[in-house]
Amino acid sequence: MATKYKLNYFNTRGQGEAIRFLLSYGEVPFEDNRVSIHEWHQLKRATPFGKLPTLEVNNEVGYQTLAVCRYLGRQFKIAGNDAWEEAQIDAVADTIKDLNTETLDVYLAPDCESKEKLREKLVNETFPFYFSKLDKMVLDNGGFFVGGQLSWVDIFFTSGVEGYNVVGMDEDLLKNYPNLSDLNKNIRSLPAIQSWLKKRPFSAF
Amino acid sequence: MATKYKLNYFNTRGQGEAIRFLLSYGEVPFEDNRVSIHEWHQLKRATPFGKLPTLEVNNEVGYQTLAVCRYLGRQFKIAGNDAWEEAQIDAVADTIKDLNTETLDVYLAPDCESKEKLREKLVNETFPFYFSKLDKMVLDNGGFFVGGQLSWVDIFFTSGVEGYNVVGMDEDLLKNYPNLSDLNKNIRSLPAIQSWLKKRPFSAF
């Protein structure tokens, strides 16, 4: 019997979109359960640690975005060819998560003044620092982050690029990083991902 | 030829201690390179993303604490028996990392007033929330976090318990959580870990 996947997340891209991208890449059907704020108040206590996304796999509950992405990467055979490649993929994923956390800190800043100060640092220092290193990595690895072939962290990265719009960045964000820009375009051009992009509901972030 | 491990970290327990615990558990010799602040200014640019710890494995550089811990867990055959167990181990590890991040936020609070406010929330809400769930998990899994047997996340958890002293918590922190408390004692009693605890240099945190 086919594996039954149910993603529980809010009606946004956010953290859940990486999982939606991976499930789409794997071309497996999944229930895309979008939880309203009203439902969330009831559901929260039933989650492992009060957070979404969770991914139910044949009714067993997986949680933590990267743990779920890594699991799906293994299922779809895009999780590295050996233990060292796996470790490199994991390290890039945690690095991108660090960057996403810094971005979220700007979005969540308590007032305009601190937000603008944090945003300037993010745009002028943090993004260039991370993106220049990540761009070099993709250049050195034949168009992918690790091992010269597609892995789940390439999809994880791409699924998050749009998310930088929460701090006012658009797709031009990658214009100075040709290898990251190509990686982003290539992943988004995959037929299975294209199909997802066309059918997903609109959300602002 | 035996694998050559070199850990680069500061002269503290901090993030590096989890890796030291795991290398000790695996009973492999490793160079415990403790980087002074002076050295760090020179070394920083040579790290993958300006951060420590890094673990050199036969001169190749691994980074991101959890990626390194997971890699060592696999080398030492304590990384789960199947893909689902691996995902559960990963999810617990990221959950503990979330808790550690909240703890660090208290430590790094910019002034006494906000520190005390954050600390109260941590001690009265956050720790009880996480620890009660983690305690139940250990109860349900025969004394370990996942699958009724030791995995690297048990060692990751234990290596961090002392770290909660940065917000003024001592070992009593676990007194209301008998299963976590036993897990912590059991891991610390393993001969290979005991041996590490006896020989490691003192550091305050």
C-alpha cells in the first residue's frame, strides 16, 4: 500500500514549504492540511512540542522541519552517497537554517528602529557573507551544494528563497550570486516542482 | 590507518562538548584543539562559515554541531536502526537545540531587567514544558529518547545539561524529571564518558 503523507501547517509557505517542495519532488500524493488559527489553538497541545509543521507518515508523527526534510530526502534517494556527503548536506542545511533564523529575527523585531538597524546588517553583511560562500560551494560542486548532484538541501534552499520577502527582499536577492541563482532556477524548473508551483494556493509569505 | 580526528573549538564546553562526548564514547583518539581568542581572529576566516566547532576528519572539515554529532553517531552505530528512527533522533536533537537557543537568549540578554524577565519565563515555563515532554519520551522508550536503546541524541542531551548553568541552573534542574535524570546519570556513568569527565580541563561553561 502506498505511504500516506499528511502535512500539517498553517496557510502560509513558511517552514512547511520545504516539505511541500520535497513531497512534490518525490511525486507522492500528500494531504496538504492548512490549519487555521482557530484550529491551531485546539491542535497545539496534540503536537509533539507545540509547533508546526508536522508530517504524518502512515499516521505516525514526524516533526522538526529539517528532520522531516532529511527523512524525505532519504526516501527519495537524494540524501548523499555516503556518510561524509550526508554530513556535508546536513551542515549546509543547518547553515541555511541559521540564515533563515537571522532573517526571521529582523521580521520579528519589536519596533521600526531596531528592525531597520537589523535589516541593514542583514542586507549589507549577513546575506553577502552567507551567499558568497554558498555560491562558491555550488560553483565547486557542479551546480549543487554537495557532491555534484541534486540533494534535498538544494530543494530546501530553493523553497526558502521566496521567504526572504518577509524582510522586503525579492528574487533579485540572488542577482550577484550566479551559481545560487542558477540553482534556484533549475530546481524551480523541475517538472514536479513546476507542477506544485502552479497548483499551490497563494499566500503572502 | 586509523581515522584522524581534530576538534577545533574554544576553551569551553559549549557547543564543542557534545562532539567531545561522542568522540570519547567512540573511544577514538582525537586532538582537542582549544582555540584562544587571539588565534580565533586569525582562524575565523578559514572556517566554512565563520563559526566553531569544526571537526577535521582525516583533514577534511566537518561543521555545524548537529551535523557532526549525527556523523559520529553513524560511525559509532548509534544513529537509529531505520529511517524512521533516524528521523525521530534528528527531531529530538533539533528540539533540544531549540531549548538551548532559548537558554542562550537569556544568557545574552542585553540588560539585567530583560535577562531576569526572560529567565523567569525560561525557568517557570520553557524548561518545564520541554522537560516534561522529553521525560515522558524517555519513559516510553525504555530509558532512552528513541527506540529503547542508546543513540547519539542521548549523549547530545547529556553533554548539554551542565550548560544550563549559564542561566544559573545546577544539576537539580532535572530533579522533577526522574527519567531524564536517570538518563543523564547513566550516560555520565559509561566508562568511556567517565574517563573523559576525569581528564578534561576545567572550564566554567
